Amino acid sequence: MQIVTSWMEEGIEQGKHQATLSLVMRQLPRRVGTLTPELEARVQQLSLTQLEGLSVALLDLSSVEDLIAWLEQE
């Protein structure tokens, strides 16, 4: 039973990560403009906790430079 629970928890975490990443990747261009492939790759490498932080920080970002500054702080 422990194996099934661990497997399920891992799947749930991966699902949360994918959902949060998808949402952030849709919002970023609307907020800061077109992202370079390099910036997209950096965002895609963020952990779930970092993505959640970025989803809140998006409210204060207004340019690609703001995004880069936020990523450098992480």
C-alpha cells in the first residue's frame, strides 16, 4: 500500500507542477511580452514552489527585465 501511495503522491505533485507551469507560461507573455527560448527554458526549470512564487510576482512584473531580475533572485 505504501508503494501505491508514494506513486500517487508523486503523480499529484507532477500534475500540480505541470498545471502551474502551464498557467505561468500563458500569463507571462501577456504581462511582460515575448519571451526568448532561453527565458522560457529557465522558467520551465523552476520547482513547483518557485513557480507558485512567480505566479504571485507576475502581478508586479511589467517587463522582460523585471522577469530576469526575479529569476536571478531565485
